[in-house]
Amino acid sequence: RGFPSVKQAISVVCILHCAAVCLQVTPSVYTQEMLQSTEERLANTTEMHPPRILELLDMSNTTPHKMSIVAVDQALFQPYPSELVFQNFTPGQTYKLPLLLFNNDKVSRQVKLKFQDTEYFQVVGPDEAGSKVAPGISATFTVFFTPQESKDYHHRLVCVTERERFEVPVRAIGPRAILDFRDELYLPLCAVKASTQKTHLVRNIGNSKAKFKLQTQRPFSVMPSSGTLDVGESMQVTVDFHPMSIGDHSQDLVLHYHTGEDVYISLYGACEELNIHLKPDSVLLKKTYISLANVHTVSLTNRSEIPLQFCWSAWSSQEDEDLNLSRYRIGEEETDEKQREKGEIWPNTTAHFNILFKPEQAKLYQQIIYCDVTGRESRLPLTVKGEGLGPKLQLKYNLMDMKNVFIGDKNCYEVLVSNKGLIDAPFRLSRPDTAFGRCFSFSPEEGVVPVGASQIVEITFHSYILGTFSEDLLLTVTAQPQPLTLTFRGCVIGPTFHFNVSELNFGDVAFGFPLTSICTLFNTSLVPVTFALRVLGDGLGCPSVTSAQQVSELSRNNWQGSVARDLHVRPVEFTVSPPAGSVRAMSDVTIKVTLCSNTVGRYRLALVVDVEGVGEEIMTLPVIARSDTVQM
């Protein structure tokens, strides 16, 4: 048997070092290796690996040739084989393996083997121990192994060169279990989100009891995941293929023995989509009143030969569903199965789904719901549109022109509210918070109009404010987004009244002699009028003195007409009876005005009417008189 040359060895070492050596052993390779003898394994060893350096040495103490073409992270000598392995041995017999140390440098180098013999391992070196080895030449050692029992043995050889110390592992492999898996397993063609299986009968053809674990990754799974199998016994191992996306899939099935070896079985599977569709995929629901319900049916047909699992969801993908549910998850025991419909469709059958529309508000609804079904990679969208209808109330009129309204008058109006819909209509009336809005009141303010019925609502307007107004009263109907508007407009005016004469003309009056003139005040409005009467321009001093008073009161020294211009000094010469009062609607009151002149001259004054709640001097009546002294 020949060994590689130095250049070949260096080339092999470099290739194995640059490629990340992580060989995955297949079942056939593992079986072949485990069934070989020690000599057969050595004969089939064609690869070398750089040894593990234990320590770097100071070359100035060992050699004058300090320069080397071998990198400092590589050993000067390459061992072959890189690991000494004894296997399939019999206790009590002696086995041997050669160890060749190749000089990888361009100058002669020295190499020594430090090893203490044990009862199991002995090493025999070359005759010229410690001598230098020429470039491209190897130093050969022989390792002897005498096992005492069938078990694993571990040892190491330490090689010392002029630059480093490195180790060569020595290993004796005891009895091993061998499960006769195939190198590759091909799963049957599978529909997306469905499952296919393949069962493999596995037998332990090794010479030791098998304790093992099986592990793989999605979309594959394996049962059992662990087990024990005696020598010569068999068991079934089932690989399940459950793909969530179409296309070709592959993963490794790792067989891990309790003795530390890992064996890799290649798994392959192909996935396809099925021709499955919702019919229809868009639904326009009938307009539906709130509290009532409407139903529409969609179907899903399974024309395949496998059962299909389905599940309805509000989200388009599992990722979105998981993300949204995690946002609303409060406790660990909360589930995401709330109102989710799921089930199974048998082969060559059709499933029918009822879409229940029960609106809570009067508005347009549009939503996309998704059916996650076996055989389709993406969830099937179903667009659902519908309109919710609220109670349908109708007003007999929407505008009331009240025209002129007397101040203080209560005006009542009746509004007929009819239910033209198919459900009861709860309602509530409200007024604006304005000066005139607060003058409105309702009876009743709220209520319920049954289906097909009508109700009269009484609206009262009572204002003590003058002016023009236009107010929107709102009839709010439960579950209707917009209220109905009832507009009242008009003008609040003061009461209307007049005197029966155009003036009070006293003519010529004698000084100090009272004279009374009578007139009538007519209230032509529909509300009572509270009034006060006064003569504008009359004096504000003491009452005027009549001639009788002057004669009877002897203490008076003089009696002469007042010429003062100050009203507070001038006497009160006019007396109005009644000075104030109230006249009922469409009624009248008699007014007496008495003049007792204490002033010589002409009178051009006015009787004015002040109306409570309206204003002062609402109406005036001219008062004319002429006063002179009596000529004796």
C-alpha cells in the first residue's frame, strides 16, 4: 500500500483546511465504516486533516533554520492517518497501525514522539530516533493495541517538532448499533397544507443495542422521535410531510446514536396547489334593518381525493393573525378561537357556508373575510358588502312658518311622526341652546313609535323676547347616524292696542278747576297686556291745588300760577286713572285723565303707554289744553 507524496499531502491538507470540513455522514457511509476491519478502514482513508497544535516552541533553541515555508498555524509535519482508529476488534488480540509523519518543509526537520506505553497501547519508532527527516520524507511509527474488553478506548500521541507540539488522536471503537436507514427518503406528492407520510422499516444490523434520537425540521416531522432497538430487531419509523408552501422541499433527518455519532438522511417532498375556489367570492347582501338578520350562502367544492380542512378568519395570513391576536391577548388562558368557524370537507363534496348579516348601526358595511383551506397556499378572500338600515321615521312637515307671534303668548303645534320602517323607532326631541331655542318645549320629549304606527308630538313656543328667529329642532332616532330636522321660524312681536280717540283735547280750562277727559284703550292682541299710563311732560313736584283747596285752606298766603321750568318744581297737574293695570286679550279698559291746571298757558303734552316686558312709551296720545285765570 502506497502513501501520498509530500506535495500531494500538502495539497490535500490545504483543500481540507480551506473548505469548512463538516462532513455529514449518510447511513450507507456509516454502515460501511462501522462494518470495516481496522486494516480496511486504513486502506480506505484517503484524506488528511491538519493536526491540532498544542504549543509553539522557540526555534532558536532547537535549530538554526528558523525560516519555514509552512505557515505558523500549520504543523511542520503532517500525520497520516490524521487519526488512528481501531475497530471490530476481539479482546485479547493485538492489532497494529502505522503512523507516518511527513515533513512539509523544504529543509530537514526533527520530529520526536512522546508516549508512555499503557497496558492497551504501545508505540515502536524508527531505529534512528531523534534524527532529522528530509523534505518530502516521512518518519514511520507503529502503534500496537491490545484490548481487554469490547468497549471504546481513547488515547493520544504527542509529536514534538522544532517549532511546535501537536497531537494525533488514537481511538478504538467498541460495539456499535447500526440502523439500516436509506440515504434518501422521497415523500409522495402533497397538496399544500395537507399531509403525506412514508413509513420505513428499520432494523438494527449492528452488534450493540441502539439508543437513538430522530430530529428534523419543518415541513417534515418524524415518529417516534426516540427509541431503543436491540440487535437484530426491527421497528417502523414514519416521516410526515406537511408543507405550507408550494414547490420542492428538502431537509435532513438527523439520527443521533447514544454513542455520539450523527447520521444524516435526506428528506425530499414536492407540494402543489389544488383548484379550489369560493363561489361566489364577492357577496352583496340585502339591506337589513338593525336588530334583524339576513343570510347569504357561499360554497366551496372539494374535487380532490383527500379531505380538506378549512377555517374562517378575519386576517389574510397566519402572520397577520398571530400579530393581531398578540396585541389583544391579555391573559395566558385567552384563546384565539373566538367565533372562528372551522371544519372538514370530504372528497368530492361541497360545503355551504351561511354569511349572517346582523347590523348594529345604520351604515354601509364592507369587510373581507378569509377561508384558510387545505390545498391553497394563500387564504381565499371573500368580500362581503351590506347596508344596515335604522328605524325609518317620517315627519308630516319639516318647516313651520309661525309668522308673527305675540310676546308672552303660548303657541302650540302638533307634529305627526310616522314609522315607515319594519322595526320600532325609539326617538328623542332636542332643542338648540339659544335664546329662542330655549323657548321651545315638547310633549313627549322621547318615546317609541311602533312599526306602522304614528304619534303626535306637541311643540310649544313661549317667548318673552322680541325678534325674528329660525330654530332647528332635532328628532334623534336610535341607530340612525343623522337626526331629522324640524325648522320653526317666525317673529315675536309686541301686543297690538290703540285708543278710541286720536287726542285728548281739554280745550280751555279754568285755573284751579279740575277737568276730566275720558278715552278707551283697546287690546287687539291675543295676549293680555300689563300697562302703565303717565303724561309725558307733566310736573314732578307736589300735586296741583284746586280752587276748593285754596278757599278751604286759609293758611295759604297766595295762589298764583307756576312759572318754574324745572319739572321737579312744577306741580303734578294730570291725574290718570287707572295709572296701571292689565287688559285681557281682545278687550278694553276705560281711562280717565283729569287736568287741574296750576299753570297759565298752553299744554301740548302726551299720554304714553308703557307695556311690561315690551318697553316704555310704546304708544302716545296727544294731550292739548289751554289754561287761564278767571276774570272777576
